Amino acid sequence: MNYAVLDLETTGHGAGDEIIQVGLVLLDEEMQTIRSYSSFVKPTIPIPVFITQLTGIDDNMVADAKPIDDVLLEVIPLLGDAVLVAHNVGFDAGFLNQALERSGYMTFDGRKLDTIDLLRILYPTLTSYQLGSVTEHFGIAHDQHHRADSDAMATAELFAACYRKLEQLPLLTLQRIASLLGDAIDDTGWLVNEIAIRKETMSSVDSDAYQYFRQFAMQAGDWTEEQPPREGENIPVAEWTFDEFLGGLKENIKALIPGYEEREPQNIMFTEVLAALEQNRHLLIEAGTGTGKSLGYLIPALFYGIQQDKKIVVSTHTINLQEQLRQRDLPLLQQVMPAPFRAAIFKGRGNYLCLRKFEGKVNMHDFASPTEDRITASQMVVWLSETGHGDQEELNFGNKGTEFWGTVASDADSCLNRSCPWFKRCYYHRAKQEANLADVVITNHSMLFTDIRADHRLLPGYEQLIVDEAHHLEEVAGKHLGTQISYLSVQHPVIRLAKDARNGQLISLIHKLAGEPSDKSLAWREKIDEILPDFGDLRDDWDRLYELLYAMMGSGSSDSAETGQLVLRLRHGNLPKGWSDAQIVEESVHGHLSKIVRTLDKVFSEIKDEVDDTVITAMVTDLSGTVKDLTRARDELRTFMKADKIDMVYWLEANTNFRAKSIHLYAVPADVSEQLRTHFFDAKKSVVLTSATLSVQKSFQYAAEQLGLAEDEKNGRLKTVQLPSPFNYREQALVVIPRNLPVLKGAAGDPYFNELLIKSLADTAVETKGRMLVLFTSYRMLKQVYDPLKELLAASGIQLIGQGIDSGNRSKLTKRFQQQAKSVLLGTSSFWEGVDIPGDALTCLAIVRLPFQPPNHPLIEAKSELLQQQKQNPFMKLSVPQAVIKFKQGFGRLVRTSKDKGIVLIYDTRVIDTYYGKYFLYSLPGPKIETMHLDQIVPRIRNWLSTETGEEVRS
């Protein structure tokens, strides 16, 4: 049997489009290439410009090519008795059959395989399944992207890699996947089954490579076998001095990393962090890009923790940074530390797979989305043979993957703990045990506050805390110390329990109980049957409540022209018209929920006491967890509808596109400084807070006040440190402010301003050959700039990439920007921080507008009111510092290494025209700042970039 690997280039994706190039590679069963074929095809319609830009194929190249009939005549014999393989086989097979039919040939009806499905299943941790990214990952030569001959050859090599991986999988895993897929997804199940049958006849593979448990092949063994890091070792840690320890460490790093250079700011950070830990003080330390911040706190933390036998907790804002520490910094330290140490990554429980739930789901083929869920379950079966952590961050889910994960994620409410057959292999309890044994625990801000709400039962006890990305701590505190309810808060649990009269967890339980011999089985089923109609009434009232709430949204502040967002703040004692009607409906919702919860809690409690069947016990445990979700939603909704706590800010948000179902209800403390002080700064011996952006105009006053550290600063328990930058910003960065621009008016700018902006961006991009990131504060303005700018750049062959237009995924946009040398990327809020584009990929950063928060947002409004009550100026005490910190984050995208050099354009003239503009410019780390007319910018950039050292060329 042969495999025909096909790729087609076409004039577009529509029914009237035609093939312009065919690439075909024939592989035998040994995955050897036995034949290749490629040909341009002469279409009967012109090739669109965007297809030429994508493929490089224009009308001239196909003018003398064969017509499709002749090409098909050569291709058809190659497809005989072959399995058709393609990267997105639906597209290529569809176009092939369309062409065959038009030309009067029989359509291809043989087996088809999709390399995207195979990659998703066999390589579940790949970050992208796009052909260019995957070939780069596998090291496959693929010089001409979007050319059928090159794409077909690259796909053939990918298919061969997938085939070999299938052959290497344990038989148990192959059998599981074959059973899951069946004939539902192309012919992938057939291929897996073929290889499984062949493997059954071969001698068994070394079983030591995997752990086998309950018919799964796994990488991870029992977590109960874990030992403390220095068990039985006699290491004289008490005799270490930090200087000796650090000296030895640096020597080891130099031996490992040739060319390693010490950074003075990092040395200062070592000393300051250690002093704070040893002296039981708090520390605010600003460490800009290039400091080596992560090692700057990890090294002194490990020294102190190991020597004093203290557990250090490190918290980051994003799971991304947790993963960066796991994959980059901690492995380096494991190699160079003079003593073994253990570091644990500990995330929220929902990040870990519940093996009991997953086993039940897979064994019962309980799939809400038959095609997608089968692929997701299959990729997770493969993942079990590779993962040591069971952490969803490792997986790249498809469309419905996150919904599937929600049904198999670990959660406290449905955990059987030691009664669970999977307990000793449970990924969550493994992570918890590793955290208990670890010297340093890496967690995230969300988990810090989840632990507080769980009465400190989640994180191991600690007295020393290091907070990275600390400028986000106050915002995360507000979210987690408050309440958030959405339409799905009730809708999701209700659908899980009883989607309708025939589907849902309760219906499955009724069927299961029907075979149970217990005398009470009939009574339990009758009680469940009695409340099933309540689910329909509950859904009706829930919809009615959200329709009433949406009807009130018109009386709030509206940003609907900008983003479709509607916001309504609720003020105690002055609730909107119609609120009492909504409260009456909420009474009804509360009644339905209480009846459902009360009945099911009683039934489940009796079943647990009376029934020994493990399947029923597991089902009831999961159902109890879902019922607890409903209980929480009921209680939180009741609290929100009262809206009576004076220290909380209550508001509703909705989107005009999705109307009532988009409503979110928020209740957030206006000021969290008191809680932060209570839970952290008074309770812990030492808290170190670090970030690249903590100061405003060289002062830490704003951060200290927001975080509740003002008292500690007065009494000397807080130290603030701003580390010098390791970069020479004077030579590496030029800030240009065009002084003849009009003042920017309105969220989306005015036509005259936008016209000048677009021309300036285009002229600059041509000079810098693309390599430009443009930061907006308004998506509407980004959209207005996109089309005219794209048209101006097209003449110079520069690609324009727009967030929310070309893709909404930040990582995909960034990767595309880095891969396409001549490109300009337009981004909004999420691009102001956390985006790392070092080297030549980014030469110019444009900031269109200073990033002020909307003053009418309920939380900003409430904070401003508090400041006014204290006789303070909200604009200077809140709005300006917030904007400066985000502005500094945006500026930080440009210079990422000591070799980077580039220009920052600031199109908002308020930085030079207003009294508060100096706060922005003086907060920058010392770049060269110049103002000039728009027509002087390009010559100045040319002059700046033409010098290696940043010294001006004098004529």
C-alpha cells in the first residue's frame, strides 16, 4: 500500500476557485519516497493579488502551464490504491474531487488521512500545528512555504515522523486510541488500528519505559515515593557564606555558559533580596529588562531557604512566567548549585488532570462533541505516556478542547482523596506533595488569593514571599477577593446535570441506579425525576433575569461604539429602575436552586452510605461537585443582588453583540490595601516585590500606597530600590516626539490626526524595512488605521498584521511578525507587556496614545471617589501613575538585549505639552529624547540607524 501526500495551491477557498499548482509525493509502507510529482496549472480565472503575495505565484508563471485536465491525467494513476494524505485533508481532497468532477473523472473515494489530526494526537504539546511552524520544530527543510511542491514534500516528511511515532507507542496506548477514534475521524482510527494489530504480533517492548496502571501507559509513577531534596546527604550548608556560595555558583555558570558576563544590577539584587530575607524586612525592587531578575531573586532565596531550612514561595502574575522558570532558570540552577535543591511549580487545582474523571470519560465514551472530543481524549492518552505533571499548560487543545478539559479537570468538590483508586498517582496531590517537600515553591498571584479564601489549606506554610510582576498584585487581589458571576455560572452546571429529559449526568445516574439492587433505588430515582422539571423552570427564570439586567444596561456608560461593551455601575441606595423586578426573578431562581440542591444533597448522601458500586460512587462524587458549583452561584448571586456593602464596587458588563448572555456581574473591593497588609505584610516576615515597572518618576510612593505598604515605609520595615539599567539606553534607544501633530481627540482620533499618523507610520516603516510594532489604546482606532496603512505599505512589499483582524491570538501574531522580515504589527492592550521580540525583528516602536484607563470605569471611578474624600487629586494620584506604569511596560518592548537598537515614536504630544507629561518621560530609563516636525523623522531615523554606536553622523 502506498501513501499519496498531496498539496494544492488555489486561487482561493471558494466554490468558484481553481487549482494553480499540484504537488504530490508517493511513500511506500516503509515511509520511503518512491515518486514525486509537481506541476503548475493554468487556471481560467486571474490569480488574486493576495494569493500572489502568499504563494509568490502570479499569472505569468502559469500562462504556459498545462490545463487541469492534462494534470489530472498524470495524477490519477498515482492515486490508484493509495491512501490520500494532506495537511488539512478536507481542503485538498475537496478541491481535488471538485476538479475531477468538472473534468468528467471519477472522484477519489479512498482512505484519507490528515496530518493535522495525527500531529494533534501524537504530539499534544506542540504549540502550533501550522505547517511552517511544525516543519521548523522538526527540523524539516521547507524553503518555499505555500508552494505545492515544497509543502507536499514537507508534509510527507511530517507524515513519516507521525507514522514512526505511532510504531513506537506502547501497544496499550495504540489500542486505547483505536477504540476512541473508531471510524469517526477520517481514517486515523483505521491507521492506528492497523499498527496496533501489527504490534500485537511482535515481541513486547521494554515495559520499564512506562508505568502501567488501570489499562493506561503512563510516564509518572507514585508520588508517595518522593524524598526530600537532601535526604541522607551531609552538606555543610550552615558554614556557607553568601560570597563563597555566589562565587562558586558563578564559576559553575561560566564553565557551563561560555561568554557569561556578570551584571552589576543583578549583583545588587542578590544582596538586597538576601538582606530583606535575613532582616525580616519587605522590599520593593524595580529591575528593568536585562537585569536577570529571575536569577536575581532565585539565587539568594535558595541560599537563605536551604541554609535556614525555610520554605520560600515565589509568585508570578502569569502561568507563562511559571513555565519559563520551570523550563529555563530552574534547570540551570540545578546544574550549578553546590547542593541539590527541589523547586516545585504549584498552580490552581483546575490546571491538573483528574485521572479518575478521565478514565470514566474514556471508558464510557462520554463525548459531548463526538469528533473533537475523540481527538482531545486521544491526544491526552498519548500525553499520559509523556507527562510527569498532568498540567493542562502542556497541551495544545483544539476548538472544543478546553470544554472537554473542564469535565476532567481536578476540583476539590468531587475529589475522593484517599478513597480514589488513582490517589497515589494523582497529579494535583503530586504537585501538592512536591510543594511540601520543595525549598522553593513557584506559584501565581491567583493561587495566593485562592489559598487565602481556602483558609491557607492549599499552599504549604511559608513566612517568606517573593512576588514577581508585582505591578499586577493589587489588580489580581481585587478580582479574587471579590465576586464574579456570568450567565454560564448557572448555565454550565445545569447543562452538565440535565441538558434535557434524555441527556446529562443525572439521567446517566438514573439509568445506573435502575440496575442497583438496593431497596431505596426506586425512591432515589423518583426523587431525581421529581426535580427534573425544576431545571427547565430554572433555565427559563435564569434567562428572564439576564434579559432584565441587559435591559437596564442602557442607563449605564457605554463604550459600545468602540468595542460593543456596555458598563453599568450599581450605587447603593440608588439602584437602577427595574432592579426590584430583577430581584423578584432572582427570588424565583434562588428557590429553584435551593430545591435542587437540597434534594440532590440528600439523595447523594444516602447513595454514598448505601451503595458499594465504585462506578456509581464516582458518578455521585462528580455530581456533588457540580451541585456545589450551583450552591456557590446561588449564594454569590444573592449577595450581588443586595449590592449593600459600602466598601465594594458593584457593576455589570455586557457586549452588544451577545446581549444578555454576555453579562458579567462584578463585586470588587474599592481598596485592597488593607487586606494585602493583613494577609501578607503583617502576616509574613519578609515580602519581596519586584517588577520592571514599580516606580513613577523615580518614586515608589504609588506602589507603596496601592499595596498597603505606606506604614511599613514610615517605620523602616520597607526598603525601596531602583536598580540601574544594564543597557546603555542613551546609545540604544532614540525617543522621537513629532511636535507639530494636533492634539488627539476622542477614543478613535479624528480624520486629520489619523491621516498624518498613517502617513508617518508608512514613511517610517519603509525606512526601517518594517520591523515595527505600533501600540494602540483603542481597537476602533487600530481598525481605522489598518486598511489605508496596508495599502500604503503594499507598494514596498511590507506586510501589515493587525490584532483582531489577522488573528486574535497574541503568540501567533508575534511569531508571524518575527518570521516575516518586512512586517508591521498593530496591537492593542495585550501587546503593551509580556511580548518579547529581541534582536533585529523589532527596530521601531510607535506609541499612538498615552495608555490612560477610561475614567468612567466603575472601579476607577470608585477609587477616584475615595481619593476625593481624602482631599487628594485622583488624576495625579491614580490616573497618571497607572498610565506611566503601562507606558513603561510598552517602552520595554523595544530594547530586550544589550545589542538591540531602535527608535520609539510617541504620537501623543501631551508628553511635551502638559504639566504631567514629564512624569512619563522622566520615568523612562534614560534614552535620548528629541522633538521634531513630522517631515524630519525619517532623515533622523536614517541617521540614527546608520551609526553603530549611536553617535550622530555630522555632515
